[in-house]
Amino acid sequence: MTLNADLIRSRCREIEESLVRLEQLQPLTKDQFVSNQDTLDIACYRLLISIEAALALCFHVSAKQLQKTPEEYAGCFSLLHEAGIISTDLCDRLQQMARFRNLLVHVYWTIDYGQIYEIIQTRLKDLRDFSSTITRLL
């Protein structure tokens, strides 16, 4: 089946817009970051939006190109890895993001804002790399 180019472009745009906003927070020290509730709210929201968009892309590609529907969020990235679409390393990192998404959505326990700070400092490239990889499928 054919990929929906408009859907892919839209989700990639959501990822990029969120990453740009998150990158604006990178110059903050960890203390500055965790002590400002507005900053924390923006970070959580934008991180959630970017992860949700990546998951939407993953599910779309899985359904349309692989004719498979993953049973859980993290498993979706495994399907793309098994199909040779994403690397092992990127798959592992995106699976961690998918699991972290569950913490943001369901707030199973208190959110570790230090972990969010670390993701913003070191892991945004993973989402951008995934977006670029999916765009190349068009």
C-alpha cells in the first residue's frame, strides 16, 4: 500500500516544530530548567508531541508498507528495524522514548524532570533522525 505523503509531512512538521522549541531550552542549566514550572510544562508538552508524532509515523509505515499492526508502542520501532528501515541503535533509543511517553501521559509516578532535561540535552537528534528516515521513504 502507498504511504500517505501528507500525513508523513504533517507529522514530521510536528516533530520539527517541537524540536525547535525544545532546543530553545538547551542553554538552560539543569537548575534553571527544573526550577521554572512554565519551562517544565513546555518541555513535557513538546516532548510528548514529538514522540506521539514519531509513533504516528511508525504506525503508519508499519501498516502501509509492512502490513503489520504493532501491539504496543515500543514494538512499533522493532518492526521498522526488522524491515531494515531504521538501525538497531535508533530502534533502541526510540523504544526508550516510547516508554518515556507512557510516563508523560499516564504520570505513573512523579515525573523525573532531570530525565527530561537529559533527553533535551542529548536525545532530540534521535527524533530528527527518525523523521528524516521516514521522509526518505516517500
